[in-house]
Amino acid sequence: MPPRSPLAPDRFPVMPPVPGVRLATGICGVRYKGRTDVLLAELAPGTAAAGVLTRSLTASAPVEWCRTRLKGGRARALVVNSGNANAFTGKSGDRATAATAAAVRRLIGCANDDIYLASTGVIGEPLPAERIVEGIGAIHARLTPEPWAEAAAAIMTTDTFAKGATRTARIGGKSVIINGIAKGSGMIAPDMATMLAFVFTDAKLPAGVLRPLIRAGADRSFNSITVDSDTSTSDTLLLFATGQAAHPRIASATDPKLADFRRKLDEVLLDLALQVVRDGEGAQKMIRVDVTGAASPVAARRIGLAIANSPLVKTAIAGEDANWGRIVMAVGKAGERANRDRMRIAIGGVVIARRGERVTGYDEAPVAAHMKTRAIDIAVDVGIGRGAATVWTCDLTHGYIDINADYRS
């Protein structure tokens, strides 16, 4: 395991039980030796489900499994394994998902369509599902409402810390809990969500209400982060609502009574997404890119991602070099409208360029000092319209090469 990221939170959050959710983990030897690698979550009857999945054209077998199950919007169980992505595994991948689901179905007594699967790890290696099938009974016997930290740890691959977030929200004057866990460190340029993220709430919300909430929330969080510009074959974000809370009936995602729940759900998603960036492989610095003045919010995010994904920008920041010309380059290659002669660039709150050229009397010293900190802020106004977006990323260090060069060793 690589050393814990210097950007990691001080500790895993204290996460209360979510009524209707029981969790357990186990060691099945999918790939790793002597560490938990399978998570089982059992969900109360009547649980609703929604999610967003990778748009990768080489999506994993579990992603395609979930894509079919999400149409029904019901859930009774979630099984996640780490160490093997079960991606690009052909018919054997399909057999592995079917075997895993069948074993869980026998334990819980539910339909195949109510079981969700996710896998993360090496691509192209057949998943030894027989190891999961053999161990899932013992895992099921240990189900309890409490082990959130263990659940988050079981789904890690190159992650250096377990990722969790929790909030309490109000719906019609009644409290509901929102807990989320995630994993992700490399191969992060989501085109829907992150590598794996699972959110659980006791709110009584139907799938038709959950769907627009999770799509909008993913867009503002996981779709606005990047580590290395590579979109995973396994990207999965699932939201489960167990329906155990006694709040007023909600029939629409636009119901005013959902305002606090929507806000707190977005907070959980962004918290998890930023933890993924903080755990970027080899990362030493967190980078925030604010883009304004674009033709639209979509254009602003594309410009932000062009900056955030640029190896030249990321390595300059890793080297603490205030080379703002690389930002100019990245804006120019983004493929979105930008007015060179109206552009404004700032780093760490210090304006470097305005109206298409370096400001008179520019002093690099405060910018150079900012580059030595852990949190780097870049702001760019491209001088076209009112579109704005924020993107988060991390620097690119030699640690990224070390981790990925040895990934299958």
C-alpha cells in the first residue's frame, strides 16, 4: 500500500446507522491476500434505487448488470468486490455476475433484479466468483448496522484511506440520515460519477424521485473532478432509499419539502468526490479551478477540465512553478469560445493577467508562495458570457508513475 495521502482527512467520519441497512465485509481472496475485499449490504424490503453509470463503451459486466436492474428501481442487496474489475471478461464475466447474484439471492430470499453488483480492480482478468460465492454466507452471518468504516475499506484498491460522508436532512419536519462511501484514486475522469460510490438513506422516496436527484447531484460533484483524465470501465454511483423514515409523502423531485434533503445529498456527493481527488495517486496538492465568463456552464466545465487535465499544468503545480502560461495554453486547446483579449487569470487570488496580457508590475513572489501550499486556487475568466463552473483535481507527481507501473505486480 502507498503511504496515506497528505491531503487525507484527519479521520473517517462518525456515521450513524441507517434504518433498513445492514453491512458486513469479508476476506474472499479475490486478488489481495489477508485484507477484506468483499462488501455485502442488505437493504430492507421496499428499498428504492437509482443511479448513474459509466458511459464507457468497454463497461464492466457488473455495470451492465446494474444498468438493467436500475430500470426496475428496487433493491434488496448490494455486493461489491475489490481487486478485480470484471471488465473485458466476456461470457465469463456474465457468468460471474450471475453466480454472485444467485448466492446472495439464496441468502436473502429476493429476486435477481433486486441485487446490485459492483467490481473494481484489474481489467481483463476473469473474476474468481467461486471465492465470493464460497465466502458470502459467512459475510451474511455478520450483518450489522454499524460497520461503515469497514465497508469503505473493503472496496479500496490503490486508495490510501477509506472514504465516507454523512449528513442529517429534514423532510417535512422529520429527520432522515444520508450516509455515503466511495472509492477512487486513479483512473478518475468520471463521465457520470466516480469509480464506485454508494449512498444510503432511510428517506421514503420512490425511484422516480431519486433519479433526477442523483443525476443532478453527480453532475455537480463527481462529473466535476478529475485525477488523470481516464474514465473507468467500472464507474458506478448508486443511491438507495430504504423508506424507513416517517415523513410526508413525496411524489416529485421538485417538491419544496425536499429542499433540505437535496442540499444535504449534494453535500455528501461533493464531500465524497473531493475525497477521491485528495487521494489522487501520488497527489501532494489539491487544485480548484474556477472558470467564469464562458458561453455556458457546460463550456465553462470543459475549459476547467482542459486546465485540470493538462499534464503541463499539473506537473508545474507539482514542481511549485508559477508558470501561468500553461493555463493560457489549456484554455486555448479546450475547444470552447474564449476571448484572448478579455481573458483574466488569477492564482491564489493574485491577478496575473488581465485583458489578454500580463498585468503591469506583476510580482510573482506571492504566487510562488501560494504554489508551495497544499491547496492551489486557479481562477480564469474567458470573457465571453455568464457561464461558470468549478472543477477539482490534483497535481501529477512521480508517485503516480510508481503506483501505476507496479499496479499488477
